[in-house]
Amino acid sequence: MRKSRFGVACSLDGYIARKDHGIDWIRSGEEATAAMTDLWKSIDAIVVGRKTYDLARKIGKPWPSFPGVKNYLCSRTLRDIPDKHVRIISEDAAVFVRKLKGEKGKDIFVMGGGELAKSLFEAGLIDELRMTIHPILLGSGIPLFLPISRQIDLGLLESKTFKNGCVWVTYQVRR
């Protein structure tokens, strides 16, 4: 069965964006780009939450298209979007990801915020958590995780320290 990997950037104090949804504090760099390039080789599907998609569109860029990678946007409200290579999924995200995991293919990369993470973690559908922790304390903002109904145990698979001060960690969800 395919693995689903939840990926996110967060501040050291656990926020994924400022209160105004700003992400100007996220540091990019060669090492992060290289890590993402390796990730793209192992996936053939991206599942993104609507708020994450909206944020990317707000920056003014179209949603990226990678050869051989299908893009799915989880939204119960959107009916049409300008990115024709992105398929809108209006059914429950957990139901959709469960079906997708049952299909043949490479791994699935999930990008989104707390709401998408909560529903997929609670449904037992996330196999790995990949986080880039940025060396900043935002003090407030949009939290990485919303309250969930149960404890989820993780095992460290990998950690790397980048030159820009970020730490990349990969955890396996223990079942």
C-alpha cells in the first residue's frame, strides 16, 4: 500500500503562519530544495488543503505542476479554479485519501494545515510526518496542529540541520 506523507513548515513555537496567514518568515535554501527534489521522485500524488492552496494562489503563482504527479485539492466550497491540472475533491478528505492509498502508485504527499492534518491523523491515514522547523518564535498565529482525539506516537526516521538554521525532521507514525 502507498504511504502518505504529511509535510509542513513551522516555527519553533508551533505555528504554520502568522495570524494574517503570512509566511514571510519561512526560509528557503539549497538544502530544502534538494530535500524536496528527492521527495518529488518518490510521489505521484499531492493532496492539498483549500487554505494552503488559497495561500499559494495569494502569492500570485499558479499551483505547481510536476510531470507524472496528480494534484488534488480538498475543498467543500470551491467548484472552479484557474489551475486546470488540479482536481477538486469535494468528498471527505479521509475517505478520498483512503481510496487513493488503496490504488497502485507511488507515495502521496499531503500539504495543508491543522484541519486537514487532524482529519487524516485521526483516520489513521498519515504514515510519515515531514517537518521543517524554522528558527523563529512567532508568538502567535495559526497552530500547526488542532486538538486531536487521541495520542499519536511517532518514531524518528531522519533529522538534518540546514545551514540556514532550519531543522528537517521525518517521523514515522507508529501503529
